[in-house]
Amino acid sequence: MPLTDAQCRKAQAKDKDYKLGDSLGLYLFVTTKGGKSWRMKYRFADKEKRLTFGRYPEVTLAQARDRRDDARRLLRDHRDPVVEEHKRRMAAHAAAGATMEKIGRAWHEAQRPRWSPTYSRKLLQGLERDVFPDLGALPLADIDGPMILRVLRKIEARGSLDSAKRRREHISAIFVYGMSEGIVPTDPAATVGKALRPIVVRGKQPALTDLGELRTLMRCIDDSTAGPATKLASRLLALTAVRPGVLAGAAWSEIEGIDWTVPSAPAPDAIWRIPAERMKLELESKGEAAFAHDVPLPRQAVELLRALHRLTGRIPILFPGQRTTRRPMTTAALETLYKREGYQDRHVPHGWRSAFSTLLNDRPAPPRMEGDRHVVDLMLAHKPKGLSGSEFAYNRSQHSARRRELAVEWADMLCEGLVPANDLVDGRAADR
């Protein structure tokens, strides 16, 4: 006869442990101290085995029968209930210790060889700032879509819509990594993307395109109270028309063709070779190809670099930050300088690229030559539509001579009337 709940409740301790049988292998085991627990006897692979379901009355008679039926279904599928229970408990313990921060750092470490050092560092900093404070201590398996969305809403609230989008992608990648490790069954971050605020496509960044106004801006920077390295950074950005992020991370090892021991030595082949991994960091969000980028350096850029070498030539990077020489300056340093000098909404550091393209493309022929528009695009590391990656790399090499000629022409246009770079270092910018 199957047990009743009354029988289970009234069962008392005896001199020896005993069993109260229910049905289909389930029984209540009563110890000499009065403890009661549900157990099931079964055979698997010709061996008699036992499965424990928990203590009575914490586990009721009805619940014990449900667990017995679950175990019998496993047996019908030729699976050992004891082994499956052990796996379930191990998975639960693993999931409890598999926090968002632990798995997030494991994912980051696994992916790190694919990324540039700068991108890797910035990505981890973003997780440490935006994700780990709220979700880091929680088991990955306990985090759901609404919890992730609350974290992303905080990022949106500070106006960083693009950062919120990227952080959702990073969280999703962490969950996919957890799925591959058997820690979580699904990726809740995949469902919240459409709930984020859309990114408003901005117009072109402010840029001056009148040569006289650009020269005035450069003299204004020279006469400002900024430090000499910041002034030189602004001038080098203008001369090379690279992206501000590329300039900020420039290393001395990337500069070739300059004899630092002889200040007056000519350097007709001076070049700045920006490695592919740094270009990739700058270009991946622009949808452009990631290649190493060579920037021909005209005479004025060489003079500037020799002056700068006096300041920072003993450390690996050209423009170190104010707090530590181990990290480069931020692009915000130049943005702040331009705003302070009255150029907010008129010209931003990135605007030198627009100025470079506009003035070189709009000048009359001669000196403009047929095909210069294509060369200017190559100098800006723009890959024209319809151009394959291999053809892009070939064209940049093919037009190297014309690129240097345009770099010289651009520098001559900009630097007319400017003080020598050495005067910026020596503090003589205003003595004109």
C-alpha cells in the first residue's frame, strides 16, 4: 500500500533504522534519532543503487514522488539518476562561482591576442567602469535581460549612446563564452539591443577650410598658455592630417628616416609608419580597411619632431599624458585647447582632415594634377568604394612619390609665417 502523509508524520524513532515503503522503489528512511529522509532504490547496469531526495517534511510526499518519477524517466533513457544528480549539483556550484566578472575577465583574456594592446586595455576599462560594479559579483546564470538593460540605461543617461551599444555587444560576447563553457544556456543580452536608444547620426565635425583662418588658428595655438608638447601635437596633427587617436598613441619607434644625433641633417625620406593594429583600432568603427599607414614627413614635420625629441625622446611615446609618461595623452587635451582658444563649433582636432581634403582638392590646376583626389583619399587612409583590399595596399605604394609631394605642398601652405618648432619648446613663441 502506498504511504499517506499521516503515516509519514507519525513515524517514530526505533531501536534500529527502518524503512516505510511507498511504491516503485520510493521509501521513507527513519533513523534511530528520528530523522526522516526520502530515498529510492533502483538497479542500473545490473547494480543496485540508491538515490536520496531530501529530508521529510522539507520534501513532501508528493514532491518525493515527483522526483522518483523524474528518476524513472532517466532510467528509461538509459541514464543513471545518481550520475545525473551529481552533474546537476556540480553545474549549480560552478554556475554560482561563475560570476559576471570572473567569466568576463576569462573571455577578455581568451580574446586578447586578437586585439591591439590599446583596444584591449580600453575594452577592459569599459567593463570595469560600466558593467562589473553592478553585475560583476552576480552569477552569470542569475543575470537576465532587464538587469542588463538597467546597466545600459545608466550609460545612456550620461549621453554615451554608442558606448551603451558597444557594452551590450561585449556583455553578449561574455554570455556566448559562458554558453560554450556550459555555464549558461542562453544569451539574455541578445534580446535587449532593440530596447536601446537609437544613435543619432551626426553631421560633419566643425572644420575651417579657409587657409588664412587655419594659419590664424595655428598662431593662436602657438601663443596659447598650453604646454610645448601640446602645441607641437596640434601642429603635427595639422601637418599630417591623421586621426587624433592615431596621433595621441604615436611612438618614437614608428618614426623612420631621421638622424636624431645631427639636428641639421637632411631627412628627405622621413616617414611615420603607423602599424596596422593601431589603424585597426581607429578604423574598425568606420567600416574602412585596417592596414598599416605610412605618412610622409615634410621638412616642417621633421623640424617639429626634432624639437619634440628634446622633450620626450627618452620615453617610448611622443606625447605622454600629464599624470604618467607610460600612457599617451588623450584626444580631449587638444579638444579642450581648441575650445579654450575660442574655436568651439568652428574647428575641432578632427577638422584638420576636412581642411586637408578640401584645400588640396579645390586648388586650381596647376599645381593640382589629375588623380590627386584619389591620392588625397589614400593619404587620409580612406578606401574608395569598389576598391579591393589588395588594390588599396598597392595603390598606396604606387603613389608614394606623389603623396610626399602633396605633403610638402600642404606643409608649405600651412606653415607660412609660423615660428620655428624649437621656439615653442624654448618658450619664444610670442617673441615675433
